Amino acid sequence: MANRKLLWKFDQAGNLPIVVFAPDGKALAVADGSKSVILLDPTTGARTGEMGPFGAEVTAATPAGKGQWVAVGKDGTFRVWDEAD
């Protein structure tokens, strides 16, 4: 634990972020109460991609296979996103 470092700071009062690791541990998806899902490199914190915008806030996100993610908007919209696109 001595090597912990801050990768990202959530600063929107009243909202809780959704944070999900890719199965291989090489990506971190964050839905922060906005209309997008942000992908981060978990070792550096660097932003590597973004899925969105949705018509409403993102309420869930999950890996959907190698390099793919599924996210659900508060308006009921589902989106599948491929990191390669």
C-alpha cells in the first residue's frame, strides 16, 4: 500500500461514480454522473477513451468482451462500444 497514487478525483457532490475494471486489468471505465463513460489506464490514470454522449446520465457500465463495453443511460439507452473504434 505504500505505492498508492491518486489516479482520478471524483468531485461531483451527490453522485457516486461507477467504476469497473476490464477483465484483463488494462482499462478502467468510470461513469461519473455525466452523459459519458471515461476509460482510464489504471497504472497511469491517463484518459484513453470516452463513450458517449448519451441522452442522459450513465447508470451502469460493464465489460462486454475483449475491448468492448456496454453502458446504459438513465433514459434506457444501451450502447456497445469497441475501444478499437
